[in-house]
Amino acid sequence: MSWEKSKEKFTRFQRSIEYSYIRDQRATIDFSKARITANEDFRQEIDIALNEETNDRKIVKLREISAKYGNFYAQRIHFGGAVINKIVNSESSSEDRGKRTIKGGFGTDINVHTIETEAYLNITHEANNQTRSRNKNMDSKTRVVGGDPTKYFEDGIVSWKKSLNDGSKWEVIGYDKIYPIFEVLDNERRNKIIKVLDQRILKAKRVDITMKLEAMDPYVYQMEKELAGISNINECQIFASIMSENNEDKKVYAVHVIYTSSSPAIVVHLVQRKEKTTMSRKVGEPARNIFKKILKKPSCSITLGWIIVGPPTSFDFDLFPAVLKSRNCSISRQNDRYVAITPEHQHCILGTCVLKLAEENNPMESKIVVGSHFTGKNSACLFVYDLENREKPVNDETIYQGLTLNYCTVETSSPENCNANRIRVDWSKNWIRFDRSKNQSTICYSTKIDNFSIITSCQGLILMNRLFDNCSANCQHGFLNANSKGYIYGSVNPQPPIDNEGMITYFLIDLNEFNRIRYNY
């Protein structure tokens, strides 16, 4: 039988959800890890998957095995009963909604006002209540797991708990010591699977920061607390970028990573701005004084985005439809250029410079900025400038000895699905000269990047790098930032690039999706 009546009027509303539960644990079973082993069929399927020709095919087969046998196993299982309450509060300017449903039949549910029951066999039983005020609505739902649910709804919790004295009515109400199914394999097979997975984004975050502009001092973001839970940090690389929702002043920032004996940190400098001035710097006058005179605002808010890439800490397959390979590489001098050798790539390559500092050096007092761009398919050009004298790159071997490059290639069979790709640009266009007395220029390029709006909705971050087809001793040195329209590029050299043709490579990360998968949000 079936009878349904409903009436609805929809308006805008706000909603919050509250959970509470009562758990009555009656028994626990512990399984020794030494007694849990993989059977022959499971091992054979793993070996067949690992013998596939490509990494993509190996991952596909391993995913199929995981789905077949289950993604996880538990060493401890709790039995008993539980009552879970869910309250949904919503507030609206207007609402008129009602519904009453009766359904019947063998093995079906019945819902009359407050009680919803189902045929009893590993079943969750629910009760629904709904109350309304003029502009408010509250829905509550109660789920009963284990025992006799009718005892709870008709006689109360004491009667329901007594029904749990019958062990045949216990249900599974919790797990402990949960491990990926591949943990039951021997070390050799586990290590082969980890190698197939390459590397993962272990942590990703975006942080709103305030830059103080008057003194040209950098912003230093300490990473010590962010490294909690990462045991193999020496095998990981940090990548960072600057984003802004609205950059009308055309400010451009440099970002690099520093390492001291204690922990890494991310350093951000302001390197370019739009403010015009006809003032000239007096002989002997510090650069910070002239900055103080021309800046319209003493500070500005921007967003720092960063990721940590390293070996996976678990057997996960679903973080991104892409293969990440990240390394830290040293640099070498080739004539007047400092070069790092990187692997060839098809879709995207990322880079962040790393500077190792002696413990006595204070990064807050440094006006040194470091940057890089990629050239061709297998190299990167690195440069160092002093913001108080930016006419030529710094030529101090002691600085270059502590300079390395973090790089990460992102390869995928469908770059549009994981938002990792490259776009071609003409660097000769759209140059705007902001300060003729200082002979400085900034290029603004508004080419649209698919799904770019995600970075301005507090949901994601983007990492970007420049890639020139060719590079010479006089190549263009500068820094690339993201904003709501696309990107903004600030040059350190006073002249436009000699090599006009090039690309921007980018990797866009949806933090909501990342956190959902990584932390089961």
C-alpha cells in the first residue's frame, strides 16, 4: 500500500547539523596482525597487476583489486548497540512544507509521523520528528543500531538496553586499528605498490597574510607546525605561490623556501608595484625611505598557497588522476647562468627555489629574492637579486652554494580533469611601464585559465611557473602571481623578454575535494 501527500514552498535558508550518539558496547574482538595474511589468490592478482606495462594500467588493476577485496581491514571490531541522533536546524524567511507517507509490504518500511521501521536483518531503524516556528525549522532523525528498536521507540532507552542482553541482536558499532588492505602483503609487494603510486600531496593549504609594505620587510611563514604528522620530511618538497582576489595596484611578490637547522619557512617579498612617483632618491638615502613616501597603503592582504609533496604514507589511489614526481636538485654555473637539470615533461612542471641559511642569518632582515623559470624541456634557470640594488643579479657564490630547486612534474592522461596543464603566451604583449625613473616594467596578461575562479572562492590554490622556449644570459628574470583574472607577471629586468614565445604551466588544486579524500571530510 502507498499513500503520499505533500506541500512545499521553497525559499532561501541557512542550515546547521548536530550529531549526538549513545553507544552500548557489549563485546570486542581483536585480531593479531601476525595472524592476518594474504591468501594465494590475492597475491597472484597483485603480481598480475604489478606486471602491467604502464603505471596507469598498474593503478587501474590495483584499484580493481581494492574494490573487490575491500579497501581496508580492521584488527579490532566492537559489537553492541548504538543510538544516533541527527538534528538539522534551518532558518528561512518563508516556508510552508508538509509531508505524510505510508508505505507497506513485505520487507519494506512504514513511516507514520514518528516511527520508521524496516524488515529486521542488519537494519538501521529511524524515527523522524519535525517542528516549526514562523521562520525556523528543525528536523530530527534517530537511528537505532542493534538490539530491539521498537523497545527504544515505545518504552525508552532502558528497555532497549535490556534487549541487548541477547547477543544475537548485537551489531557492529565500531572499528579500531584500521589498515589498508595491501598492508597484509609482504614487504616486497608493499614496496612495489608504493613505488607505483609515485608521490602524493601530503598537505595543502591557503593562508591569508598581511604584508607590511613600508619597510620592504618580507613576510616569513614558519612551517614547523605544518609538518606535524609527516615523518619523512627529508624526502618531501615544499611548493608555494601567491594569489590575490583583486590586484588593482598590480603588486607582484616573490616567494621562496628557506631552510635553517630548525625547520623550513616560506619567505614572501614585494618586488613590484604600480604606484607612480616623480620623486628621485637622494644620494645616501636608504631605499626603504623612498618606498615609504610613494606607497599608498602601509599594508595589503594576499593569499599564500602551499603544498607538501612526498612519498605516500598510505595505499591511496584516488587523490588526483595524475602522477606526481618531485625532487630537489642542485644547480651548476654555465657561463653567466645558474642552471638546474630537470626531467622532460608533457603537461606541467612546478618549481620553487630553496635557500639554505646559516642559523645566525635573520630572514626578516634579508632583501634577497630568488626565482626561476623553466627553459625547453629539461632545465631551469635560477637567479638571485637584491631588492635594494636590482640592476644586476647578485653574483655571490656563497649564496648560490646554498641555492637548490624543488621541482615537480604532473603527468596525466586527461589534464583537463586534474587541472594541470600549460598555456602558450606571447611575452611581448601588454607591457605596462609603471615608473620610468626607475625603468621598471610589469607585464599583465589576462588569458583565461579553465576553472580559475576556484582560487577566489576560498576553495583552492594554484601553482604557476613560466616556461620559455629558449633562454640566454640576458633572459627575462621575474615573478609570476595569480589573481582573479588570471595572472600577473613582474619583471626584475627593465626590458621586455628577448624570447617572446613561451608558456605558463599551472596546477590547480580544489582544497575541498583534497580534504574530503585525505581527511574523509
